[in-house]
Amino acid sequence: MYSFKRMNIEHTKGRLLVTSDIHGHIEHLKAVLQKARFDGDDLLLIVGDMLDKGPKSLETLRYVMKLCAEGRALVTMGNVDYLRLTSIKYTIDNPENAQNFLDYINYMNEWKGTCFYKELFNEIGIEPSSTEAITENIVAVWEHFKEEFDFIKSLPTLAESEKYIFVHGGIPHDESELQSECKDAMKYLKSDAFRDSALRKGFRFDRQVVCGHWPVLNYGERLCCSPLFDSATRTISIDGGCGLVREGQLNLLIFPSVDCEVEDIEYIWYDGFPTVTALQEQEESKDAFSISWPENEVTLISLKGDVAEVEHNATGKRLLITADALWKDPSTLKNGDVSRIRQSTDFKLSVNVDDTLSVICKTSAGLLAKKNGVVGWYFGKYE
Ligand SMILES: [Mn+2]
């Protein structure tokens, strides 16, 4: 059982920089820190989920451990971090779990091309491609990476200051109950759609709650990856979907000082997408209709090369999507077939001449692009 652990943020000198859900994207982390001119006076706070889904979990972990050892960073536990710690330990104690362990590696490998555990086995020269390879080497992996696992084990559930609480998933109850909380703390780490559930329950926290875990673009009519400052619940959701959604970005909040006012918090991001300059103006569409996880099943109406018209099964609304947003291989689908799709929107971005747009997908119909974190279509000329 995962026990609850709190940590106070002691930092009086420089800025507090806050990010979350790096998920093995070391390049994104380094790029956003460089953009922020991260220096010796700043403190970096990572609100969980350093590992998996991205290409370089081990390198990310070691980089973060080094910053922590230098006193330049703090990390709170994420649900993925915790599960990577516990499922290897569980498999050592219960060798019959080797098949599940292998299934997980294969699933991640198929989905994302790599896996944290695969990186660990590979570093000691083993390919984790059979249950025998796993059972024979799992203890060696555990011992070889003792320092890394001890580090993950040491992470607190939440970090707090006078005005803020930083927690990966969310707070499942009123803030006043925090003092007595000591039961299974997993619900602080995996609190899906925390902002919406806090709204439903009518929570309005005394301190601002800064959390990751749930990609911000799953909230709302528009697909937007920017941090979501919600004044009704007093929550700030910062997971830009880095490593998880196609449009994803790594967000970084910049607090001029640890206990600054919410209004003084700025943010930047890094997404690594190529950019273009718009040559024509485009007016934004009045309404936006977006499809996001988990209600993302559609029926194919027609496929036209690299775009498709689909009907959203839950609402009956039709929209244009990029063909590569279909989970199933478009070439195997007939009109009338059903597939899940990635996050998609019919929103037309508001664009001025000379605007810089991040290019998510170039299609024959137009650009699926991102401007200031907002995802939408641009049908004008660009260079
Ligand atoms: Mn998470």
C-alpha cells in the first residue's frame, strides 16, 4: 500500500519553475528549461510522472536525480513512477507475474517504441523478450538500479507551500481533511479529470492546487494544451500531454517566488513541432466541436487521401479529421466502419498575417496547427 507523505518547499532565493508528466521526454525538459533560462537560483519542481511513454525514461530519471542531488529540483510521485517501482518488486516476489510483466513491456514497446523496463534490461545487456529472460535477470536489474529505485521510493505524495499544494493527480476531498489523511494515497496520484470532478463536488480549495496527470486538452470545447487556471475550484492543471497526445507539449509554470500571487504566475512550453509563418488572415470559427478521450468513437463517412470525414458516435456530429487520427489503419477501413480516433477538432484558429504556427499535420485540405497551445485548422497560405 502506498503511504501518504508530505513535503514543504523551502526556497527563498529565486524563481520556482513547475512542470509535470515529462514521460521520458528529456529533450522537451532540457529545451523548456533552456527557454526559461533555468539557473542556480531557481528551483525546479516536477509534479510527477517522469517515466514511460517517451523515448528516454532512464536518462530523464538520472538527469532529474542529479538536479535533486544538487538541490536544484524537487519531485513529487506520479502514478506511473509508482507503478514502475512496485510492479518490478511484485514480480520479483511473485515470479508467476513474469508473463504480465512481459505483456506490459510488449504493449509499451508496440505503442511507443520503448519502455522504461526495456531500457533497464538493455543497459545490463539483456533483451527482455521472454519470461525466462525476465525471471533470470529481474533481480540483477533491481540491484543494478538500486539508486534509481530508492530515489523513486523516496518521493513525496505532495509538496506544499503557504499558498500552494502540488500533487500529481489531485486531492480527493476537501482540503481541511488533508491533516488527518494517512490511508492509501494512490488516489492523490491517479485522479482522472480532477478539475471536472472537483467542479462536480463543489470543491474550492483554500490553497491553489497545482496538478498534472490529466492532459489539459481533455477539458473543454477547444483542444488547448496550455495550463488551465480554474478559479472556481482554485486548481491549476498543467499536463500539456507531452508523450501522450499527438499535439502534446511540456508546460512550465514560472513563479517569480514560491508564494507569489496566482496572477503573477507565467508559463512557457516546448513542443518540438516545426513552425510556419502564416501569410493570410483567418477568422476563428464561432463554435468548436472537439473529440477527446474517452468518448472518441466515430463512424467513417468518407476517406479523401490524408483527411477523413467522420461522424462522432456519441453526438452524431460530423467533422473533418486528419486520416492519421484514426486508430485503425485507414486503408483497412470501409465507409460505415467504426474506429476510435485521437483528439480531433473542427475549430478554425484565429490567425493574423505573420503569426507563427506549430505544425501538427500538413494535409491536402489545410494545416492542423497549434497557436498559443490551441489546436485548430488553418486553411490559408503559409511559408
Ligand atoms: Mn499520471
